[in-house]
Amino acid sequence: MIDDLPRCFGSSSELYAHYHDTEWGVPVHDDRTLFEMLILEGAHAGLSWETVLKKRDGYRRIFHDFDVARVAAMTDEDLAVALTDPGIVRHRQKVEATRRNARIFMEMQREYGSVSHWLWSHVDGEPLRGDWSERGDIPATTPLSDAISKDLRKRGMGFVGPTIIYAYLQAVGVVNDHWRGCWISTRALLVARSSKPG
């Protein structure tokens, strides 16, 4: 049973509420999780986030718990098998982009030491804090998401448009967009400060 706490979203199911309360807006510095969320946000295109959350275990199973090197090494046959599995979104372009994005993600790791370092350098290591009265005030894109999207697309990644990337930045805590009426709004900011590496 879901409680009556005011949330930005997620009150439709316990799974969705748990994601909102424990993950969304909390900073991520681990490359494996950053890769996972990049792929899941890409899968989200055209679908509800709750649908993707319900398939998250399927994605972890099919895509080697988001071990980026193993995903990058998947064969065409592996991808063909993935496309028959109801545990994921069976969209050919999204599945093929998962492998391609993994390979580019690894190139970025070699270039920057970690994708986390590259990503967080855009905000000097500090989460950006939205100040929204209600969820409807939150933008779909920002100049930051536009710039990151442009960079990733130039590198050859797929399903990384500005709207997807803004949702990604929110998901991994680069942007904390819990609106002021949300019960977790201040807590997410405190977690952000306490979990910063170094």
C-alpha cells in the first residue's frame, strides 16, 4: 500500500514510489550505474518510466548487469536473442544502440578516466538544484542537456536526445528537480552533499 506522502511522481505503484524515494535525484558516481541509467532512459523513449522500471530486472539479466565491457562485446546473435525476450523493450534500434553506446561509453572511459568524471565536470562536481513550485514547472530540456546530448550524438551514441538526457541528468542526480512540495526535496540535496566523492 502506498502512503500519502506528496511526491513529484510515483504514487501509482509501490515500485514507482520506491524509485522516486530512493533513487531519483540522488547523485551517482559509479560508471556501471551511470551506464545502466543511460540505457534505461533511452529505452524509456515513447514509453512510461514505470513500464521501464518493471523491465529493469530483465535488462540486467539480458545485458550482463550492465557490465559495459560485456555489453560492448555482445554479438549480433546475442542481440537477436535479446529481441525475442519479453523482459526488455523489444525495439531493434534501442537494443542495437545499447551495444553501440557501450562501446562509445568505454571509449569515453579511456579518454576521461571515467564517464563519471566527464559527466560531473559539467557542473563542477556539484548537483544543480531546481527550485520548482510544482512538477509542471520543470523543463523538458535545458542548455546543459542540449550540450551533453550534442556531445554524445557527435560521438555516435543513439537515443540520447536533449529530452532523454535531461531525464538522465535528473535520474542520476546531476540535477535535483524534486519540487518544493515533494517530501524528499530537502533530503535529496542532503544526500547529494554527503555522497560526493573525495
